[in-house]
Amino acid sequence: MTMKFSGMKHLLFGVSLLALVLLAGWGIWGSGREGGERNEKEALFSLQYGQGTSKQRVKGFFSEGTLYFCLPGYVQSEEVRLQMGRQQLLLLETEEEGGEAVTLGNGDTLSGIVWGKSYRMEFRTEGKETEHAQVAFMRGSDIPTLRLVTASGNMDHILSQKGNHESGYMQVVDAGGRTACVAKVDGIAGRGNTSWDAEKKSFILKLGDEVDLFGMGAAKSWVLCANYYDGAYIRNQIGFELATVGGIAYAGDSRFVELYINDEYMGLYQVMEKIQTGKERMDIGDKYLLEIDYRDRAAKEAAFVMLSNDQPIVIHAPEADRDEAGVQRFFEEFSRRMEEGEVPAEKMDMVSFAKMFVMEDILQDMDFGYTSHYMYLDLEKEILYDGPVWDMDNTMGRGIAKEAEPLFVIDYDLNYNNLSRWYARLYGQEEFCRIAEEEYREHFRPMLAQLAGGGVRERVQAIRASIDMDAKRFTGARSVFMENASLEEHVEYLEDYLTDKLAVMDACYTKDLAEKREMPEFPALERQKADGEAEEQLEAADGEMGITGLMMRYRFPFILLVMCSSGVILWYRCRPWQEGSGNGR
């Protein structure tokens, strides 16, 4: 019986070890298989088209079994030529019965090809076996193109870690296909926090010289925003537009572009002005540019002050000769008076606070009061200004609990959200309510009504072809809260939110807004209990994904965990047998 049991241990150990090896092999094979197939088939051929006196090359990519080539909207099929070896032929067949096959060779154009249509493809190389696949050629919207080339010719270093950067050059092409500028790039680097883990990355561009992109003003630093977690793609766009028509000072500007890096299509991006001081940005002289941010992020900045509940305010400018002690004293006094029920009106620009009060009420940002909220301070005159806005892809309805709430900004985690507490205090003032009501009615409401009445769909339709290409390049979930939603569902959801928000604000922001106000009873001021609301939201989203979704999202950590756990269990279970063997049992 002992011999049989010992033999069973040997068998179980062998089977478990084999399973462990197979599991490890599957992880390694699975991680490299798609990339290996993609690299092999991408090399079959590429496309080339004229760009002024130069030539542009576009590589293909495989997505869900089809080889896609994505081209700018201004390119015509008869201008696009195949690049391949002389002894190679491409046979394209239509899906319809009796459809005529098209045979193409090196240098032939795509004349007659239907954009977006999927073709059966036979790729023939002399002396090799014919390869079969599906192929589709897509063309984007009537928007500009931004082409980048890195010094290394690839993105491996940049994508391996956020903060890694590489030099290169940039070519900007307008929507009509004309080269607008060519510029040296000192650095291309990744940007973002939780968004850095997304399949589609955002980037920061630092140019060698100041360049005016698309009429947004000359600057060296520009943001390439991926908008990956916005399933409707346009939340940042309409946020900036609302801020502009609302008269919020230094509201940012942006443009959608098709992005290509090293001849690879990278997706639909939004080129944004970076929030920074300067004549073509925030021309605030020697005033202090400030940002409310999480503690862990603030700790990485050059300078910040900490408020009484451990909520930091980062000092972005000036970079030299900062009076940090003076900024600290200002906010200590400002916060103390707010907490004691006295609004320090002489120390704040009331109109800027009223505009941002309305703007944040429309946005209902999940990060409101915790991160990416900018202000600027005239320390000499001791006057604080609110705004401008930034980072709005997680706003205006995201499938979370609070949707179209009345006066959202005065009841958002009041016990440790300073901004919400300050807004609640201001709401208790009759003069502030009068200004807020006027700002909403005269400036914000007309555009809010236009968005709810078809403006959302108009903006999406203007970039629809580019959205379709982007969706082929990046097939993952576009929202941690609505991960399985289609583009139409995302658009409909945003429309519904804005329609509801319009009704809610119309009912609230009336002539008697000041009479309806109620002085809130503040709970005791508490220190922050978590590193950041974003981490809590991500954990909640992970909980909604389910076991299968989590395993797919974090499959390689799961593999390593299973491997390590299996090894420990096998060692522990087999240890008595190993010790027994040493004793001659």
C-alpha cells in the first residue's frame, strides 16, 4: 500500500510538473505568437503614396484575422501604390459570387479598391507557398495628419516605461494633404497615470523650437491625447469648447489628427495645448500656476504645499524664485476662513470661481477636487483665480452611480474634498449664486442645448471614418464602466446624459437660485484616507469586470502567480517523500 501511494506521488508530481511546463510554455508562446504572426505578415508588403515632393510609406497591422492598411482621408486610391518584391503578386477577390479578382504587382495602384471592404487575399512569392488572409484598406476623416519618426526607428524604448523619451522629427500635413511644417523633436515620451496602462498610449512632444500647430499658438510642448477611455471620443473636445464659450480664462484648444509613427498607423489622437505659462499659453506673468493633485503624484513634483487635510497643491510656475512659504500662508488663511464659514471674497476672483462652478457641475468629473484641477494665484495682490479645465475624458456620464445630479459640485465627498467644500461655502452666498446663474444662462446653456440637440452626433460624425480605423487598431474595451458598449451606445449615453443635465440645471439655475440656497453643514475636516480616488475607481471597475475579464486583462501576472504557487505546493507536498528517500524508507 505504501509502495502504491509512493508511486502515486511520483505520478502526481510528474503530471503536475508537466502541466506547469505546459502552462509556462503557453504563456510565453501566447505572448509572442500574435506579435510574431503580425510581424511576419506585415512584412509581406506596404503601401506608398506621394506627399508633395516626398513619398510616404504605411505599414499594415493584423486585427481579428484581417490585415488592415489605414490611410489619411485626403489620399485617393489611384495615388496609392504597393511596395513589394519584384517576384511577388497580390490576388484580391471579392466576397460576392462571380466577383472579379484583381491581381496586383509591385508598383501597381489601388485604383478601383473599395475603402473599408474586406477582400480575400492570396500573396504569392516565387519559390514559396502561397499565403492566404483577409485584407482591408481604410481611409480616415477630413482631418490633419501628424507623422513622427524616432531616432531608433521604433517605439520599443518609449513604450517600455513611462518617462522614457527619444528624439526624432515631425511632419504636419493639413486636411488637404499639404505639408504645413517639418520640425525637429527633442523628445517623444509617454504620459498619463492610470491611462498609461491602456493599450493605446498618450504622449508628450517636446520640439526643438516653438511651432504653431493648427493656429493654436507657437509652443515647444504639445500633448498627444489618446482618449482611450472615452468610448465617444469627444468628451475632451466638447469640454474645451464649453470652457471657451463659457469664457473660462486660458481655456485650452485642440485638434484631431491621424497619428503615424515610423510609418505605423497609431490611431486617432487629439493634439492639445499643454497647460503651462507663456505668451501663447497662460500669459499670467509672475503669477503662480497651481494644480490640485493626488499626494503620490505631487510628491514627484518640484514644489507643492499641503493643506490641512493632506490635500496637496502643486506649484507648476514660476520655476525659479518661488515663495513657497507665501503660498502656504495664503492657503492656510484662505482655508481657515472657509472652514469657519467666512468667504474671503477679497482674496478671490469671484467670476472665475462662478464659471468653474458651472463648468464642473456640467462635467461631473469623477476626479473633481482631487486631481487635474488648475488655479492660478496673484501672490502679490493675494487674489486666487479658478481654472482652466483639463483632463475631461472621465466626465459627462461614465456609467457610474451619479448621473445628472443637481448641484453635484457641492456634495462630492465633502469631508476631504477641499474644492467641493469651498464651492459649497460659495453657494451659501447670494452674490455668488447670482453670478453663477447669469454665467450659466448667458454663456454655457446655449452650447449645452446644442450638444443635447444633435451636436454630439455632429462632432462624432465629423471624425467617424477615423474612429472606425482607430477601433480596428485598438480592439479593447474603451471604458472601464461600459467595456462592452458599441460606439453608438457610447454616443447615445453621452447624449442622454447631456439632455438630462440640461433639464436638471435649467430647474436649478433659475433667477431664485440665490433664494433656494441652503448653507451646508460641513462634517469635520478629515485627512485623506486613500492615495487617490482614481485607484478606488479602478478597483471598483475591476470588481465589475468579473473573473474572466480580470484573467484576460492580467493574464501574464496570473500565469506567474499560478507557476509560483504550483511550485510551492509541489515542493511542500513532496517534501516528506524526499526526506523519506534520504532515510532509506
